Amino acid sequence: MAVDRETLEQLVATVRGYVRNRLVPIEAQVAERDEVPPEVLDDFRRMGLFGLSTPVEYGGLGLAASEEIRLILELTWASAAFRSLVGINLGLGSQAILMDGTEEQRRAWLPKIASGEVITSFCLTEPDSGSDSAALRTRAVRDDDAYILNGSKRFITNAPYAGLFLVMARTSPERLPRNAHVSAFLVPADTPGIRLGAKDRKMGQQGAWSCDVHFEDVRVPAHAIIGGREGCGFATAMKSLDRGRINISAVCVGQARRILHEATRYAVDRTQFGQPIGDFQLVQAMLADSKADLYAAECMLDDLARRYDLGERVTLEASCAKLFCSEMVGRIADRVVGNGHADVEDAVAQHAEHVAALDAPPVAFVGGDVDLLLRVQGTVAQGDVADVVDVAVLHPRGVGAADDVDVVLHRQLAQQALHPVGVAGQRGQRVGR
Ligand SMILES: Cc1cc2nc3c(=O)[nH]c(=O)nc-3n(C[C@H](O)[C@H](O)[C@H](O)COP(=O)(O)OP(=O)(O)OC[C@H]3O[C@@H](n4cnc5c(N)ncnc54)[C@H](O)[C@@H]3O)c2cc1C
């Protein structure tokens, strides 16, 4: 532990107070204006939130995973749009440089990343390579003591704020074994030839921004390659993924806690047939099921973070937790939306509905799509541990998304179609009463 227990407890209490007194009251405004006020960014910087996972020697707080998740759980009591601002700096943005960067790269970038002076974006996904991200087309061609980058990246979280892009690009035209055709580059956002697309339009979690990033003859010095060697970019991303999945599991738990809190409050306050709806046993059963789901996820998260901090290899456990937690928050959200929140005027209750309907489901994409996590687990269950790495390397779903939870249209179309059915049909408990 890089900070003592008392300091950590103080930080947790400070963040809790800030989230509940400052962030929760502006959730509706942030959603409506699709913008987090710049003062919030400054407050995050002052609280040291950009540097939770960066070691002290590079200007961060150097928290262990089990400590970091306590802050994430506090932060995600409010809309996940707020956490999105710090997400990449805590994850791939710092960890890739820390784990595989040269000492010169660490000293040049980590203090700025930890302080929040520089916001990072991780650029892997492209218009034609998502799940099959190793099929990326962005090229980095060596030219004397430089590389010239050309290509386009898609869904890049925080790109409109970014001061530094971590760009995965192809340094070999052929696809090489273990994806050694991919290298990672540190590209300052003010490098000539970088152009941002329009902000992605989202149906949920407004305030968290992403967009396309285009690289047109972008020239970077040869020493901008992470670790100083070609062919290591994919391995770098994969190494950061376990911690990223711990973090995203914590996001799911934090959001689920808030949803359940709002649902319980509503069940107590809302009166029908002359009594609070929470008196009806079928409503109680939904809350009880949700609490059990949440408790299981909390236990899983604690165990995972503890093992990670002990230095255990947690690839299997991290994918289990990410799978379970993302589906858990979706289940709880589904129960809440189906329980009549749709017509509630109160802004805070609306947040729960919003998270439920729009923000929660896409976490299934983040940090590894559930389909592919199941494949990872299936492979391990068969005892073929070596294949886990292959599966992960061949199908690094969501590597680029490991630190964000905002919304892209494709999955939401399905959600839009499904939730009104749940509400309109009033679900089983209403029909049965
Ligand atoms: C909120 C959000 C933030 C993001 N932020 C970033 C970012 O900062 N940086 C970045 O680089 N990327 C980012 N992404 C992109 C993200 O990594 C990709 O969306 C993800 O890898 C999926 O790619 P795709 O959308 O092209 O889906 P596709 O690859 O087209 O997949 C479509 C569907 O096919 C299924 N599928 C594909 N292959 C298989 C298979 N082998 N087995 C079973 N099913 C399969 C998938 O599960 C999915 O349901 C973000 C995405 C989201 C949603």
C-alpha cells in the first residue's frame, strides 16, 4: 500500500462526499447538456483521481487494485460519465507505459497522466476491425528516425479531451504470429496530421465523449514506440487487460448499488392500493434477487482484487468477474425499469432508470465482449491453459474499451426495443397481483 490506511480512508470519505453533494445533483444537467463541467475535471485533478494507479515515484498515489476499486465504487455512485474522464488514465493510458514503456517514456508521461494534466486515449478499434482488432489497418511506416502513421480509429473514448493518444498500428503488412505485426505508439494530440471526427452521438451516458481519430501522414520520432521495440503492441494491451477488467467490474458494482438504492427508495415512497409498493411480496422478491446478485458480484470483485494484489495470475477470474458483473448490473437494471420507473419525474430516480435502460447494458462490450469471455473461460475449463493466451490474443475484444462504459448505438437498438415491452407488459408481478 503506497498510502497509509488513514489517508486512504480520508480519500474515500472525501470522494464519497464530493460524489453525493456535487456530482449527483448535476447528473441531469450533464445528461441534458452532454458535457461534464470543466470545474469537475479540476476537482478530480485536485483529489488525485487521475493518478490512483500510477506509482508514487511517477507522481501518482500507487494504490493497489483492492484500494483503487474502493474509489471507483464511490465514483460510480454517480453517472458513469464522470468516471469515464479518469478511466483511460487509470487503465491502459498509464499501465501500458508503466509496464512496457522505457524509463524515459515513463518519466516523460506518467507524472502528467497522474496529475491529469494530460488525458490519454487508447486507439485500437477501427471502422473495419472491432472484435478482430489485430486486423487493424492503420500503418506505421519507418522513415529514417521516424514513423509515419496513416489510418482511422473509431469509438475513441475521451479523444476530444486527449493530450496523448496511445495508437496501435501495423508495422508489418502481413499478419504475424501472436500479433507481432502490431506496435504501440505515443502520439501527442497536437502532432500535425491528426484530425478528430464529430463527437459520437449516444443514447445514454451523455457527458462521456468519444469520436473517430484520423491520422494523416502523422510523423512521430522512432523513440515514440512504446518500449522502443516493434511488435510488442498487442502484448502490451493484453497485459493491461486484467486490471482493466477489475476496474470495469467495479464500475458495474458501483452502478448496481446506486440503481438498487433508487429502486428501494421508490418501492418505499410509491404508494398503490393504499400501501407502499414495497409491501407487495413480488416487489420485495425483485429487490431481494437484486441484492443477492449484487452481493455475489461484490464478493467476486473483492476476491479478484485481493488475488491480483497478491500477484496471482487472474486472467480467468478477471474475465469471470467482468462477465458476471456486467450481466448482474443489466439484470438489476432490467428489474428496475420493468418495475415502473419509466414515468417517474424525480431526476435522481430518472438517473436510475437511465442507467438501467441505456448505460448498463453496454458494459458487456467493455473489457471483453461477453461472448469472447465465455470462450476464454471455456478454454480454461477444458484445462488448456496455454490456449487462453491465444484466445485472448486472437480475440482481444474491448481492449480499447476497457476503461469506459458509454453507449454506442448497435446494442441500444435492441435495448430500446426490449424495455418498453417490459414496462408495457407490467411484468409478471403486476399481472399476478
Ligand atoms: C462504450 C465504448 C467505448 C469504447 N472505447 C474505445 C476506446 O477508447 N478505444 C478503442 O480502441 N475502442 C473503443 N471501443 C470499441 C470497442 O473496443 C469495440 O466496440 C469492440 O471491440 C467491439 O467491436 P465492434 O463494435 O466493431 O463489434 P463487432 O466486432 O462488429 O462485433 C459485433 C458482434 O459480433 C460478436 N462477435 C464478433 N466476433 C465474435 C466471435 N469470435 N465469437 C462470438 N461473437 C463474436 C460480438 O460479440 C458482437 O456482439 C469502445 C466501445 C464502446 C461500446
